[in-house]
Amino acid sequence: MSTEQAIKVQPGLKRADLQGAYTFYDAQMDDEALGQWVVDQFCSAGGHLHCGQEISNIDELDAFDRIVNATGPWASKLRNTQPGQPAYELDWVRGSHIMLDRPCSMAMLLQVPGAKRIFFVLPYKDQTLVGTTEIRQTSPDNPGPSESEIRYLLAAYNHYLTPFAHSGDVAATFSGVRPLIRSADNPSDATRDWAFERVGKVLHIYGGKWTTAQLQGEEAAQRILQ
């Protein structure tokens, strides 16, 4: 796209140094709604869902024939309750987002100023979703977005777009903790692949993401039934 074409589809883009843009096509999802749909499908197929029952040790599930540890960021904690050295180590990386109380005419992938990574600006539920960060943690628990992350995302947004967004324009914030397989000093370079480890009757799942969840689940089902 030429500069004029890019400005036409996204009038908020700053003209300074804008040489043009590339178009791309992708899908959008509501992760909470999709997760609930998966649960509903599971229950419709005859599965039994038990909520509010924290498991802190694999031994608590000894009555079951087969167990899949698909606890995401907390997978290592359960694996460590079994003997032996885990085959993989998780890298807990927090990704934070902000919702701006303004419409967004076009989804964009933009380079973070001064960094070798990208961030997105997306239309989402009549507002603008901006993300994401990559902050390494020492725990799987989610503390939510920090003030520095919110400032980071606002600065990245304001580098490219007008009118400027201020903290008062932030309608909501949220974050998630990615259970990446530790594979690089820089979390941005860490692999987004997943891995399995079988210990007795327990299948441990390391890594993974929404976009590969179905493939990962199908492979996990095959492995645990072997």
C-alpha cells in the first residue's frame, strides 16, 4: 500500500516517515468465549467438570488411570511433585494489554520503537486493543499489568497514531502468563512450540498457545491413550 492508501484505511497514522504499508489477513477470537465453548463441548460429550478443587500434588489423583497435566503456567509445579528431573523448564512470560476507549478502523502490526519486536493495534468490541508486552517472571502467578507496561504500550501507540492516548483513555487492562519452554535468554526469542513428558501414568504438557491448542490437544489425547 502507498502512503496515501495507508492513511485512507487508517486516518490516525502519522504521516512523518510513513513510506507505506503491507496488507495481511488474520482471524480474531474471544479467548474467554472460546474456552467456555470447549468446556461446553466437553460436558456435552459426557465429560464431568469439577471446579474449585485445587490439586497441589499428583498423588492426590492416584485413583485415576491416566492423568494429563495441562495446567499451563503451573505445569512445572505439579511435575515437581513427581520424582526425577523434569525434561523441560518453563519460562513464565507475562503479556499485558490495554483497551482504549476509542474505535479502531483497521488492525495493525507495528514495530516497537527502538526494539526488535512488534505490537498490535486491533479493533475489539468497539474499542481499541493494544498489546502486548513480554515480561519474564519468577512465578506462574499473574499479577496483572504493571504501570510501566501500561506506559510502554501507550508510548508505542502514540509513536504512530493520533490523537494521542493518555492514561485516562485506558478503559481496561489485562494480562496473561505464557508458559513458554525456556530456550533463549531473550523471551522474545523463545520457542512457541510445545512438548510432552510422560512420567508413569501422567502426561505433562509444556508450552502451547491458543492458535495451536486443538492440534496440541489431539496429540495429547493420542499419547495418554497409548
